[in-house]
Amino acid sequence: MTSFAALRAERQKNWRAELAQRLSLLVNERRFVEPLPDQVWLFGSRARGDWDGWSDTDLIVVAEEPGMAERWADHLMAAGLGADVIAMNREQWQALPSHPSAIWRAVAEQAIPLLGQEP
């Protein structure tokens, strides 16, 4: 691995750890106010590792009910954790690996869990 690639990998690792820590703080703060989402996933260029200076943070929030997922998506955006935060219920998330769109299938395949369990 070249020194640039190693530096990039280290930067990505540190960035992901900071994001997970900030998410954990938000979840701990809000857990007494409302039920927690099932899962939060990182996807897109930040998950794949091919991000650049223009990349934003793409997240998916999965919850039992769409309204709960939407509220958590709003919390994550308000806290500055994600620029694009998509709310999904459990059924929508579970259907992604067989979605007709190759884009959504790739999202399901490449997503990295930040909160909750893997599919």
C-alpha cells in the first residue's frame, strides 16, 4: 500500500470512528425522549471509501414505523451527522437487496452499520 493510500485509509477510519461517536452521543441523549431506530447505515462514497472533498455523508435510518424513521432522519440532519438522510421502515430496508434498481441493490451491499445490527 502506498503511503498516500495508507494515509487515506487512516483518515477514513478516524472519520468513521468520529461519526459513530457523534451518533452514539445523539442516541444516548435522545433515548429517554423517544424510541431508538433499529439501525443507522452509512452508504455512498463515504462507505465505499472513494470520497473526495465534495463528498457528503449519506445515511439510512431504519425503524419499525416510517414516522419514527423520519423523525430520526431529521435529528441526524439537524445534528449535522448527514447531509442526505433517508428514512426507511424495516420492510423497505429488507427489500433493498432484491430491489429492481441496481443503485439500491448496491446501497444495500455497500452500506456500513453505524447503529444496530447487520442485515
